[in-house]
Amino acid sequence: MRPRSPVVVTALLAALTAVPPVTINLYLPSLPSMVADLGTTVAMVQLTVTSFFFAFAAGQLLYGPLSDRFGRRPLLVGALVVYLLGGIGCSLAPTVELLVAARLVQAIGACGAPVLARAVVVDLYGREHAARVLAYIGAAMGIVPAFGPWLGGIIETHLGWRASFWLMVVLSVLLLVGTLLLLHESNRRSDRYALGPARMLRNYGDLLRQRVFVGYAATLGCMFAGVYSYMTASPHVFLGVLNLSPETFGSFFLATAAAWTVSSYVTGRITQRVGIDRMLAYGTALGAAAGLTLAGFIFCGIVSVPTILGPMMVYAYAMGIIIHNSMAGAVGPYREMAGAASALLGFVQMTTAACATFVVGLFYDGTAMPMAIGVGGLSLAGAVIFRLTI
């Protein structure tokens, strides 16, 4: 059944799409204080980010086929319940080891929200129109995840890091109620064989043999991993190297979010006229230029708020072009298995981000150099892959 109001369902899908970045970004300003509070190391606290990414990536591979078989709505409800339980576990965790375990549970729930939201969009709209809808979702919600670090900085200053996870619990309850009340089932092509191991492997294998799908997925994966290379290193660079306050650090995300939101709005207005691939050509070139500029400043020893934040605002503008068009380009042609395509795309996206956060955290040496290598190298790789495949 088609949703009663496109505006209502779009707002709900936007909120669901914002779950992962809010879950990651909200407690970023608390990372340095968590090291002291839990009596652990930077690498162990960083593992709460990396483990989230790996579990998030793997979980999507199951949500896609499950939703192709049983529908989007019941899977969303189940995912949000798991997310709720994981958030409670994070809030109460007495040690960093239990916190990492709770983050794994939280990730398994959180990963259902965006993969199923993308599948709903593809259920309801065609390829080019899906890109437009995804872009408008990005424009409407691009600012919301950015409020995470800003709000997290305030929470860290006045209430401590555990309060950030309690706020995630409240978010999960609101989304669960919204899904139950507002979202109709959109999957009208239920596949009774979608969960068969042979079918799952064949679907994923077919997608991985498609040059176009691999090209879009790898391009998105590299460019997205560049974002999280920055987000992994930035709390330690801004708070430790540049000695800024958590609230000041959090406010920087508002600037990048503004660039992302403007870009997403413009993308939604012109994608159908310009075309997905031309938009991606512009976006990847701009992202690579921004990433290499950031790396150049850092390699030259020019490490300051303007030389980091300026290039990252341009990178964020480029991501507003890249993320929605690459998602629509990868999933749009496969409407008969949109859940599987969306899941595999999300797996590639989050696995590359997980690897980037792990490597940047592992090699963090008290300088901005790991950030430079991560953002510059991955943005260049994304641009090159797009031109070689698409």
C-alpha cells in the first residue's frame, strides 16, 4: 500500500537515514574524556567507533534479503528494538569492553534503518526520481547529524558522555513509534526465495559482476571513508593538538552540515536535468581536490582551524552530490532485488569506513598526519575509480 502522505513518509525516511551519523557523531566530543573515565587507551575507545562500523556493515547483508522476503516495515520495527536495547547497554556499560559489546548490538539495530529506508524509496520511485528524493532527504536531514557533535559537546561539558547514549535511547523510541504509526508496507514484490543461501549468494554475486554497480559502490565507499577518516582523527586533532573546547569542536560540524545541505538541495533540483553520472563526475573531482588540499596543508605543517575546516566544507559539499547519486545509480537498476542491492551497497560503504577508522585510530601519533593520508588518499581513489568504471 502506498503511504498516505509522501511528505510524512519522506520525513520519517529522512529521520531513519539520520540514525547512523547521529549514533556515531553525537559522542565524538566525548572520546578524549572517555579514555580517562574508563581508564583505558585511545585505541580502545576508538574501537567503539570501528566495531560499530564493522557490525553495521555485516548486518546490512541480512536486512536486505529479509526485507525482500518479509517486507520493509516489520524489519524496521525489529531493527529499532535492537537499537533501543543496544543504546541502553551503552549507557550503563561499566567498562570499555562492555561498551564495545553494546556498540555491536546498537550497530546491528542501527544498520537496518538506512538500508530499509533506501529500499522503500526505490520501491516507490524510479531511478532518476529516487536520486531526487534521496537528495531532498539529504537536504532536509543533512543538518541534523551535524547537530550531533555540537549537542554532544554541550552534553559532554555539562552531563558527561553517558547522557549522549541516553539521548540515543530516546531517539530510538520516537522512531519506533513513528514507524508503527506512519509507515505502510512498500514491498509489493515479496520474494519467497530471497532467504535461500543459494539465492542470496547468487543475488550478491550477480551484483558484484555488474561493473556499474561495483563502480558506484566503490566510488561511494572511498569518498565516504574519507569523511570518517576526518571524523575519527578530528576529535584528537582539534581537542588535543589545537586545544579547543568540546563545544567549539562540535560547532564546526554545523559549517560542514550547511555545505552538505546546500549541495543536497541543489542536487535534488538539477539531477534529473543533468544526469546522475555527470553529477558524480563533478562531485568526485571536487571531493578529490578538497581532500588533496587538506593533505597538502598538513604535509606542509600548516595545521589550523581554517586549513582543516575550509577543505572539509568543500568535501562536505561534494559529498552532498556524491552520496545520493551513487546510491540511486547503484540500486535503481535492480528494483526486483532492491533490498539486496541496497544492503550490499551499504556493506561496501560501511566496510570501507570501518577500515579507514581502524587504520587512522591505530596509527594516530598525536599529529594530523593520519587524517591527511586518510582523507587525501581515499578522495583521490574515489575519483579515479569513478572514471575507470563509470
